[in-house]
Amino acid sequence: MKPIRCLVSLHSWERVSADDGSARFRRCRRCGKHDYPDAGDAGNWAAGALGG
């Protein structure tokens, strides 16, 4: 089951690199969701305001 904060799109993002170092992306520390650069923050609109 996903953590409650992740269910409401308040993820705890960390920046990570691909295994071969070719790309950087964000991954949630709690649920493991990936946010690739081309996806933007469309699904996490409150991240800046609420600290997600």
C-alpha cells in the first residue's frame, strides 16, 4: 500500500541518476514513483506550495 502523502501526490522527491549515468530524474523516497524530466510536475501541482 502506498503512503497516504503519496496517494494525494505529496511525494518526497530525491534526484537520482540512471545506472549508466546517462540521465537524471526524480524518485519519491517513500513510494518509488519516478518523475522524468519530460513529464514535468503536471501530476504534482502543489509540490512547491506544500513542500511535497
